[in-house]
Amino acid sequence: MFQGNSALTLDAKGRLSMPARYRDALNSLGNAQITITRSPDRCLLIYPRPVWEVKRAQIAAFPASARGFQRLLLGNAQEVELDGAGRALVSPEHRQFAKLDREVILLGMGQYFELWDRTSHDAAEEATLAAGIPDSIGDFSF
């Protein structure tokens, strides 16, 4: 289970250094193999390969009315392997889509990660707070 947020920097080649606390888990799940794809939230989704394989089957089973989301998620998925230093190369296309520059936020979201441009993440978080608690989780106690 991945959780927490990490403020990171992409290097000049667009590589993300995966925090050490996640590397062992990724290695045990799938030999440090991950899949990076686009999110409708304009961030990137990063899945350990075994988790992605399940998710990929779910996405492939979407009805024809969701073809655009299949294209977004499956058509833009890229398989990546962490290098010996625990870095993952984020493609230029993915960096452009998510508006990633140097400063990024990696969020552990349970079975996967979200990778955000720091400014976009901060704005999205402020919008979430401003919107208040949705009715769907209104009974949740903090």
C-alpha cells in the first residue's frame, strides 16, 4: 500500500527518482517494472506492473461509449523499468500532458501513484478544499 506525498525534482533528462521507501515494494511486486499513463485529472498515473495488468483488463472492457477514456488510459500507457538508481524515465509526451517541469509531487494512492506538477497539485488541492466534503463521503469521520 502506497501512501503519502513526496516533493521531488525531475532531472534534466526527465527522470523521476522513486523514493527509497517505495523501491523495495515495487521490486517485490514486479521487478521494478511500472506503467505510466495519463489521468483525466491532468496528472500521470503510475502503476506497479501487476496492478496495471488488472487495471488494463478493466479498461479494455469499457463499453464503446467510453472509447475516449480507453484511448487516454491504454493508448498512452508506457511500460518503464526503474534503473539501478531507482529512476524512471517520464517520456516527453507524458511530461507535456501533465505540464511537468522540474518540481513534482508524487502521491501514494494505495495501489498506485499520481505524479503532479507541483503548481497544478497545489491548485487542485485548494479546489478540493474549497468545494467542501462531498455528500458521498459525508458520513466519514476524520
